[in-house]
Amino acid sequence: MTDVLFHVQHLWGIGHLTRTAALAKACAEAGLKAVVVSGGRTVPGLELGSARLVQLPAAWVADSRFDPVLDAEGRPIDAAWKKRRRADLLEILAALAPKVLVTEMYPFGRRKFRFELEPLLAAARARQPRPWIVSSIRDLLVEKPPERTLWMAETAERFYDLVLVHGDPAFVRLRDSFAQAARAGRLLTYTGYIANPPMSPAEGGAGDLRQGNAGEGEVVVSAGGGAFGGPFLKVALAARRLDRRAEVRWRILTGPNLPEAEFSDLTAAAPERTVVERSRRDFQALLARCRASISLGGYNTVLEVLGSGAPAVVAPFSGGQESEQLHRARLLAARGLLEIVEEPDLTPERLARALSNAEERGRRAPPQIETRGAGISAGIIARLATEDPPPARPVAERHGS
């Protein structure tokens, strides 16, 4: 029997997967048998500790419209593909018999995967003994219309015993981005943010042979996983050309998912004193040593930047239907923790001006935000794994489909 089974579906970026991996690793360190079932494309270097990864047939999307969902060969998924993957997932549930089942984002996201998740949840609730059923979500959700938020709340009531909110309510509450938070309130437990502990300037990432003094006095530009970083990185490279300081080197980390053609173009266009790399395992050590950070506004990157105390500029992605990066960045900017350049205003000149403002402010102490979310969540899951889940409760009629 498995103690905890995680389901995660990353589609474009890698933040959903890396956050779930951190949770699974913390659970394994707490002595639990943890398994992550991933429905996205493989990510090299994923850190799971002694937790195990099970890979489903991969699904992904090509752009911020999140439509269509594609299979591993780039073809739109069809009914036969869905049937096969649903069968695979139900077989995994039966074989592993988890004490706790955790779905990342669902039902507060990933609605396109109801075809496998509702059968998974129904099968889990029908098991004897049945597992605890838990949702794992970040601090802010992508804002949706009223009928969608009502469906989210009703689905949570119908299937779930607990919703772990990986944020700090002293900073931001789920109700700030989810209108039905009060209805789901009895299910909500805030865990704190899931963040790696900050590194000192002397530290480096395990297994990275390029440590040395990389990052020292540099402007470090990062695009998270890189899937939607192309336009931002082009503007950053143009802003770099405006920097005439001979002593300042820029280091641009594109992320592993930036298309190869775009990576090659950036590398070819990079001026002197500019390094272009895919990614580095010692990213946090770079932040600890750097002159300033310029980044997109993803959950994981922002937490690492704030934890380092580096002067920071964030250019939150807000394409398609995305809103959470912009919402979080505005909250942080209002508290004076970083400079923000919103997408409609993203030009080389404005990015350079924001960088200058950030450097004038200098380094600061990390904000007082709870960042032990992985360990706290693992403690909650470990307790659940030793207890019987509550009896089934009556729920309201389902709203919509």
C-alpha cells in the first residue's frame, strides 16, 4: 500500500510539477511512501528524493490559449487517447491503493482533464477503505467567471476532504482570487508557501560544476521553465544593450522549455558581457550573489527571488487567460518588495528603468512570509495517512458539467 499518491498535470510551464515534486520529496523525508503520477512531458533533473515518479502518456499545449491539448507527438488528443489514459490512471490507483490521494490544482484548475479525474475521484471514494482525498493549490488562482467558480466549489464539496492552500493568509487569502472561497472554507488549510531554503553566496547547487563566482555582481535574468519566455527574453536582451556599464555582466537563463530556435537566436544576438544558458542548478546561489534579478512572475521563481533578498524586477506573464502572476506581482510591488513592469508596458527602456530603480533600493531582508509549506504539508498528509477518512457527506446538486 502507498501512503500518498499525487496526480499532477503540467501543460506549458513546469511550476505545477516542481511544486508537486517538492511536496512528494518532503513526504518521503517524513517517512511516507510517496508516488507522483505525472501527465505532462518529462522534465530533466526533477528532484523527488526517494519518492517515485510514474509517467502517464504525456499531454501538453503549444501556447497560452491552452487549446488544443496535444499528445506526445503533437496531435490533438481524442476520445481513444482519453480512454487509454483514464484506464492507465485507474489501474495505477488500484495497484497502489493509497491512503491519501492528492490532485494538484483540480478542481480549481485542469478542468480539461475531468475525463480522467472525475473517474479517479469516484473510484477512490468507492474503495474500501477509501483514501483521504486532498486538493493541492497555490496561493492565487486564475480568475474565472461565476459559473466556473461555482462548479469548482461544488466539485470540491462533492469529492474532497481537504484543500491545501500553499500560501500564507497573512500575505494573501484564497478569497482574493476565488469568489467561492467562503463556500469552500471548511475544507481550506493554509500551509505556507512551498519554497526551497535560500542559499548563501558561498553555496552552489549539488552537481553543478560551474559554481565558482558565477552571479557575483551580475544581472540575472530568468524565465522559469521558459515555455512562454521568448518575448520577455527578447526585451530583456534589448534592455541589456542599453546597459553601458563595462563592469556589469548579464546572465540570461532561458529555461529548459524555450524552443531551440529561440534559444539559438538569443545566443547569437547576445552582446559582450552576456551569458545565455538554459538553466542552472545553482540558481539560488546566483541570486544570493547577484547585483539584481529580472524575471517572470511565476510562483516558484518569485519565492526564490524574494528569499534571496536580491533587488528584483518582475515582468508577470498575463497572456491568454492567465491572471495569477500579475495579481501576485501587484501585491508584492504595492509592499515595496519589487519593481513591476506589466506586459503592456514591457519595453527595453521601461525594463532598464525598473532595473535602475531596483538597484537603487538595494538588497533587503526576505519578507516575513511562511515558506515551510512543503514540510507543513507533509506533516498534514502523514497525519491523514494514519487516520480513517470522515464518512461521506451529503452534497448539493452538481452545477453544470
